[in-house]
Amino acid sequence: QVQLVESGGGLVQPGGSLRLSCAASGIIFNPYTMGWYRQAPGKQRELVAAVTDGGSTNYAESVKGRFTISRDNAKTTVYLQMNSLKPEDTAVYYCNVHRVVQDYWGKGTLVTVSS
């Protein structure tokens, strides 16, 4: 059974940094895209960043230049380095694995940006 476990969330001051990790277990057939979504209170879930097997990346306009997504295929792990955090980045961040015929989701990790 595929399971995604996020870690690294927490409380950080504006301008600070956090690194989120998502470790996948179980069998996931290639190719697949790994990514991060977030959902803030009262808002819809949105794509933050995604990375393909080949390393191509896609970012939400609001995080470009501040966040960096990366993956370790050998470890089946995806990371999200978040720098220059803003209060509006506060949300529950969800790990996602996407295949043509199947999507998998983590349970989420809370990121709170506040002074």
C-alpha cells in the first residue's frame, strides 16, 4: 500500500525558512510526478510546486523565487525548501504523487508563518 508521510512543518517567523520532506513507501510505478499542494483556512487547495522524473519543475506564481522543490528518486522522497516565508504562506501542506491512472496524498503538515 502506498503511503506518503510529510514532515518539517512548524512555526516560523516571516522571512524565515523551513524544509518539508515527504517520504513515500510502497510500490509506485514510474513515471510519476511528485509535488506539494497547500490549503489555507477558508481557501481552496492549490498547487505549490511539482517535479517530474526528469527534473522538470513547476511553481505557483506566488512562490517563484522563494521555494525550491527537489526529489530523490532512490529514496522516493520529495522536498520543498521554503525561504523568505510570508504570513500568507500559512497553510497545511500536502504531499502528492501523480500518475496517469492514480494519485496519492499525504495527510499534511502545518506551516505557520507568524511573528
